[in-house]
Amino acid sequence: MILVHGLGMSSRYMIPLAEHLAPHLRVYAPDLPGFGLSDKPPQALTVRQLADALAAWMHKVGVRRAAFVGNSLGCEVLVELAVVHPQLVDRLVLQGPTPDPEVRGIARQVVGFFLIAPFERWSLAWVALTDYARSGIRRYLQTLRSMVDNPIADKALRIPQPTLVVWGTRDYIVPYAFVTSLAASLPRGRLAVIPGAAHGINYSHPEAFTAALLPFLLAPQEKPSAEDLSVEFDVD
């Protein structure tokens, strides 16, 4: 199980989810290049380059194939990984996937971050600020531009692996219409809705997130069938 963080963040805010998953799965949570404690390349990497870097890291640590959970930008990296390096991917969880093709503008993404703040754990603000300081505003903005220009919905059509899309009802960065459309377009997609959660579900609602994940992650791999159509369910 590999957890992939979002824009400007690091593996630190994946720790609450990792702690809940660790009794069931072997969990890795790397820092992508340019973020957290990883090396800082002179230029920010594109979504494709971040996916290639994740594939190289897997080879380095000896992980041949894994299930993945991504948050925000991490979803874009994982979709890219599944398209370019499909042999590495067993199944995917896309939590708060970006960007909605109807609202790709940078300003819209920034406004969304302010709107979700009251619904996250307050300690997440300190984690975010220190992680942003490590990566730097220039790298943040360069990566954000690559992120909002990335056509994730088009690429998702090419993903054959089982994929669970997870959305919180207070996630004002990612519209509900987008996640329902994305889940329905995935060849083997499903949708889980977590009431009351915002964008950082992995940090602020790890118990509810884990409850949604485990049946999906621990289920035996099956061949695609008519039952692999998108299904929505709530997690209390």
C-alpha cells in the first residue's frame, strides 16, 4: 500500500491514515521529489515526471506492484502512473481528485482551499504551512500549473485497474458532479462518499476513510464485469 500526498504537502499528513491501515497492510508513504524531506530539483517536476519518479522509487525499494491511495495532486500522479507504468498498479484509490475540467483555473483552486479550512482538523494548518515552507512558493505555483493543466478525466478512460473514487461532502475544491462523472467513466470505477469530510480526509477523517477503503483494498482481484459499474455508498 503506497500513499501519495497532495500539492505542497509531504507524507506527514498521510500518517493518520497510515496508522489505521498498518494493522492490515504494509504501508509506504514517500515524499515526492521537491516536497517534504526529498531532494529539491531546481525546476518543479510535471505530473508525468512525478509519476516516473514514483516508479523509480518503487524499483529502488523493491516494490514490484502495489495498491495506491492518492489525495488531490496525488490522484493525478497515480492516474499518470497507471497509464504509463500499468504493471506497477494493482488498484487505485483517488481521494479528492483534481482538477475538475470545468474549473481548472488556479484562482478557483485557491478559493477552494480557504472554503474547506473550517472543516479540517486545525493541526493540519500547521502541517501544511511547514510543508509549504520546505517546498517553497515558486515550486508550489509551478506544480499547481502542471496540475490544473492535466486532463485527468481523459486519462482515466485508459485505466483498467479497479479504482475507488472517494469524496467528502464538504470538499469545496472538488465538485460532486466531477467525482461522479470520473467514477462512472472509469472502466472499473466506484464512488464512496464520506459525509462531513472535506479535502484532507486522510488526515481529518482517517477512521471513516479506512472503513471505506478496507473492503475495496482487501477484496480479491477480479476480472471486469457488469458489476464493476460505478456504485455510490455513504460511510457514517
